[in-house]
Amino acid sequence: MRFLAFGIVLVAAGGLFFAFQSADILIIQENPSATTTANTSSTLGDSAHFQVEKNYQEPLQNPPDIIRAVYLTSWSGGSSKRIAQIKKLIKETPLNAVVIDVKDYTGLLAYKSSIPFIKEHNLYENRIPDVASLVEDLHRDGIYVIARITVFQDPALVHAQPDVAVKQMVASSTPDTYPIWEDRKGLSWADPASHEVWDYIIAIAKEVQSFGFDELNFDYIRFPSDGDIFSMHFPHWDKTKPRHEVIKNFFSYLREQLPDSVISADLFGLVTVAQDDIGIGQILEDAYSYFDYVSPMVYPSHYANGSFGYAHPAKNPYEIVSHSISVAHDRLFPTIQVPTHTGSSTASTTEYISKQDRDRFKAKLRPWLQDFDLGADYTASMIQAQILAVHDALGEDYAGYMLWAPSNVYTEGGAIE
């Protein structure tokens, strides 16, 4: 689960930060330019030779400008009882959206995929028997539906195709016989520099979008951050290109391949204030260039004691979220120095970038907020405090929030406009 500790401490401007994280209904049309050979095994590359039939199901008409979402696992997405509970919650609160796992930390898709490689290797678990019907049902209630896709954390893929896996260096062995590396949670990762993996993710994204999802949300778009990171061997990354350039190139590829899609990126909360890539390849400005929404996970409980001058960050939800989002906003819409002349001297004043100039930026900030107990018992008022902090930090650029509760049970009275 995303909220379990990775067990490392990162240092950046503002203080320490602990890194945490936690039926074939699709028509596939073969690309006329592709060639296939009968009775051969599918490879990752095959995914690029198939395209989803267009206009299978349309997204929500007139989607809301401000998104207020809750997260659901794929198991919850496949439960009619849990969906009924969430629909009732949304009806009775300012909430208007859901984020549903379609590919989670296991790497398995949550539905029966029609992608050749996934079918051949059974890289799915049919937790949501009819995804299109689920999305259509939520749309009938006016609910905005976001598909969450984990990217490079993918045990299922790397065990099916080990040559794209991050490996573990062993002194008595050679790279071609290195075992698959695992992080502290026992999860394995794909090499972020593998273009085969990039095409695999694109194929999944296009298939998922055909079900009518309004937005594609990408998580774990980074290098591994915990475990024996010094023993990692990357079969595709040459270690000469900086990590952040590898990730930025993937960001760019996503936008290139999904030009008309609404896409969002989940980032570590520390990325809002860090000036480097914190060792995982994520730089805030890189994401701003390619996504519609950038979603830092600014959970107060995930900041080390003493961060931003607060002894217990989890107990100061407004202050922690306010600082993180304010800094992120200033980096998206930077201030400018305007020279002023007084007699023979020249000084400068600081002005915020104009609204007209802001409109040329594509990305909007829409963070993940905490609705779980860690570091403190999170009450409705503490959840509200985080939302108010986002409001106050973003002003007219406020675009909403997403609440994360691993249990998928949300605090009564927590969600506000």
C-alpha cells in the first residue's frame, strides 16, 4: 500500500521527509501496417501493433471543472456493494469523482484484457468483470471517473519478461543471470528506460480509455527508492543519462501517444519543495510540461518530524499542505522581477505572472490528501484543514483534490468544497 514506509530519509529544502507510498468486451483492430506470424508468442512489442477501436465508449459529457475525488481499489471497483456506498457518499457530499485502480502494485490488470501479451501471460485478475458498464453506471450519476495505472512498479510484467526487469547485481554472476531485484516490500520493478515498457503502458492506457474513463492517472512513474538500491542493475538505463531525463522523456512520450487524453501524474510530496530529483527522477517542472493535472502526495504524516519547522507534521495538516502547495504553485506560476526607475537608480519589484500568461500553462495542481490515521488520528476537521490549505494556496487556480484512504472508507464530514 502506498502509505507503508519505504524506510529511507530524504533531505531537501525545508527539512527531512520520510518517503512513503501503498469477458473480452473490447474490439481490437490490427494495425494494417503491422505484420504478424501465426502461432508465435506475443512480445511486449506486439502491443504497439494493436490499436483500440475508436469511440467504444465516450467519456462524461460536461465534466466538472473542479475535481473532488476518492480512491478505490480494483476490488472495491468490482464490488456492487462498495460502489453503491460510494455513490451514496458522493450524492450526500461535495465529492464528484472516483479514482479506480485498473493496474495496481501487483502489475496485474483488474479486468480481462485483450492485449496479446497480457492475454498470453495471464497478467490480469478479473476483479472488475465489466469495466465499461461500471464506468457507464457512474457516469449516469454524473460522476467523473479516473483510471489509476501504476507504471514501473510491476512484478507481474517483469516475471513474464525478465529482460525488462531491474536486476540485482551478484558478485559471482553476470548480468544475464542476475536475479530480479526486489524492494523492501518484496515488489519488483521494470527498468524506467525500457521503451518496450513504455509501449506496454501506452497499450494499456489506450485500452483503458476505450472503456470511457474521463482521465488516466499514472503512478509510480519513477525509479525505485527503497531496499538495497546500490545493488540495482538496469538492463536498459546506461546510468549516463540523468534519472530525471529518463522520466521526463517518458512524460513526453505519454503526451505524444495520448495527445487528446486527460492525463495526470502522481508525484512524491517532497517534489514540491526539492530542487533536485530526490534520486527517483521526478522534477516538478518536468511534469508540468506534459500533464493536465499534477498530483503531489502531500500527506502530512509522510513528512519527517521537524519538517518546515513543525515537530509533528501529521498534527499540523493545514501548515504542511499549505507550504507544499504554495511552493509548488509558485514554481508553476513563477513571480517575475519588474525593473523600476527612480531618478538615477534602478530597482525591481516582484509581480505575479499575469492571468493571461497563466492560461498558457496546461497543468493544474490537484493534490492527494490524507484520509487515514498515521502520525495522528485523522478527524473530519483535519481533512477539512488540508482542503482549505489547498484552496488558500492556489486561489483562482484551485482545481480540487483527491482523498486517499487505503481502506476505501472515508471520514464522514471530511470532504468539503
